[in-house]
Amino acid sequence: MLTKTLRGRVLLGLALGASLLGSLAANGARQALGVAAGYSAKLVASGVFVSGREESSILEQELAPASDLERSFSKYIQVRVDRAQRRASATALGLVTRTAVCRENLGCALAVGVSPDALQPRDTSRPPDADRPDAAWPLGERGATEDWTDVALDAAFAPGTQTRAVVIVHRGRIVGERYAPGFGAHTPLQGWSMAKSVTAALVGVLVREGRIELEAPTGLEEWQDERARITLDQLLRMSSGLEFDETYASLVTDPTRMLFGSASAAEYAVDKPLEAPPDSRWSYSSGTSNIVSLLLRRTFRSDDSYWSFPQRALFGPLGMRSAVLETDASGTFVGSSFMYATARDWARFGQLLIQDGVWEERRILPAGWVGYLTTPTAQAPLGRYGAHVWLNAGAPGDREQRSFRRLPHDMYYLAGFRGQRVVVLPSRDLVVVRLGLTKDEDSWSLEDQLMLPLLDALRESRAENGGNEP
């Protein structure tokens, strides 16, 4: 068992500039410390036992202090990693301790409301995969790079960008790939909110199987009031009208309390009241994604069948061997935020989308599901959101009014905290993955430091090849 003083970031980027002292005064010391300790324990546990990284790397990078104030408090948080029991604990000010326990194929869960021993590993073994490591990606792990992608990779890894991995797929094969020191093709990394799009894909599988309906009321037994009218479609489109404050103005906010201070992320969100009629507004909410996860769970007769579902329905067929969707203490997948996969496996998911949900002539997602995910939600500004997928469609009737004006309007993408992206560009037959640790949003630009250089390089290569694709 290792014990180290966490010279890490207490606010960890989640407070976005608010002071720890302000959080303690406004929200209560024990709750704020619990969130800080929970975040620390969870990131260290998943980093060590899912990503396979060294504890020191996580403390120095993910939990690195960013201000003098944070440095002054960080010495009061201690982290302990127990490799034998596959858990990590963080203690804040000697008052509050949070422990994250890791289970094979279920990732790491914070023991909130239960003892760590109650989260000991269960039998969740995966079915054996066909062993094709020498086959070319995506069927195997043999990648390939072409020098025409170097200019885009150089831009993506420019000093200060904190990029960790980039994989470029063109016409169904890897043409460019690069990793930062300490990371590689076999390092699973957290996608944060990119997990939302994977959750939407799992919904699609159940729709194809006829086990769940988009337009019908959710049927949640907890909702016996006006919330009973909310549909799964409205949850996927972030137009449910449920109260949820997706901001990080202090240490203790809806997202941080839900993810790092609750035994059940879904139940935290289910308890939220309506603050607007369903379908009357768009409001991005991680809480709704976890309600969707709970709805998925309740379609299964047993927890074992639910826990094996992502592997059976999605990860296994696509060969996403590294992919792990993590649960909370209640056993429900945290579909808003907690999924790890290698850059190549994130690219496999993007390739499934660009292939309209078909993989090796097998339909994984129902016909038209990708079209549904990428249809703009009416209430979302600038046509920027579909159904758990971000869009570049632009305002209705005006494609110039879009989030990335210099990028094609048919681009859609998965997006996660600190610069995680899976970009799908059907008109160019491109899937691009970028994983990193961008704490300063101004230090990296998807448009300027990846996609525009890549599209320019693609055009130049095509011209050199007489107008043919490289």
C-alpha cells in the first residue's frame, strides 16, 4: 500500500476559478471536502487500475495545482493506493475520506453510502474476443501512418496544447496517429462527456431490439407528477425541462455533487423538479444522461445482464477491447461521464457512426439511428446539438451560423471535459480522435490546431495525386 501527500489540485478544474475557501463557506465544509476527496480518489483509482498509469503521473498531471491558493490546501489531502485490493482513498483535511474500488470490466466506483468492501469485484468477465492483433485496424491493431497527416499532428501536439493522443481515420483506415510521452496506442483514457454519445448508441440497440420506445413517457415510478410526461427523446435531446445547473462556479455544484458525492448519479438527477415545460427549451445536462442510464438498467431482468450489455451489444462486436463503462456505487453506469477507451477504440466508435451503425455487414444500430442522433434539436441554438451528439449544422436556413464556421456543416462530434473529441466528417470520410488534458480552453483549438490543418493537408495530397483521394 502506498501513501503520498497529494500535491494536487483540490478544485481540479471543476470549480473553474472559484476558491476552495469560498466553496467551504457557501456550501458546507464537509460536502465540499467530500467532493474534493471523491474526485481525487476516483481519478487516481481509474488512472491506475483502468488506464494502467503510475500514481505519480496522475498526481503531477490531472491533479496538478494551478494556483497558490490550491497549493496551500493541497497538502491537506492525502491519497493512498492499495494495489492488492484495487482501490484508492483520498482524505481531505483529515476529516473526510472517499474510496474508489475497481472491479474487472466495470471500472472504478466511489464507495458513497456503502462500505468499500461492498464494492468488491463480481464475476463480470467478458466473452473471449477473436484474436486478430496482426490484422489492420479496425479489425485488428495494426495501424499505419502517412506523411500527409504530419502537419495536422504537429499542430495538434504543439507546445502547451497538452494533447495526449490523436488518431486520424480516412476511408476506414488509420492514416495518422501520435501519442504524447507516457501514453500509447494501448492506454485507455477517459472520454468524460463523450460517454453520453455511447449511452445514446446503447439506447439505439434497445430500440432496434424493440425493448424501449423513444416517444413514449419514460414510465419512471419516481415521477408521479408533471414529470411523468417526459419522454426518452426529450432526455436525449436535453429538452426535458428538468432543473440541472451544468456549471462549475464552485466546488459543490450539480455535476460535482452528482458524480463525486452521490451513491447514485441517476437518482440525484431523477429527484430534480421541472423548471420548464418539456420541449420548451434546450439545456445541456449531465443529469439527464444518467437518467437514461437508469432507464436502460430497468429494461433488464438482472444486473448481470445489464452490466454485460455494453460489451455484448457494442464493445465486443466493434472490437473495442479496452472500453470500460464505469458504474457508481448503486451499480448504474455513469452514462454521462465515466468511460475509458484507447484512442483507437474511440475511433472505432466514430467509424461505426460514419458507417450508419453497420459493422462488418452486421447492423449494430437501427437503420436511421445515426440520422436521428444528428438531427438538430429544435430548441438548441445554432443547430449545435442533436440527440446526445454535438453538431455543426448551423442555424435553421443559415449554415454560416454554426459553431465552427470554417468547418463543414455536416461535421458532428463527441465532446468531453478538457478537450476530448471524436469528430466525424462524412463528406470527407474522416474520423478524428483527440484526447488530452486541456485545462486552459484557450491553449488548444479543435478548428485551428487539428481540423483545418488536416483538411488543408487532405486537399494538397489529393491535388498531388491528380484529384484522387490519398
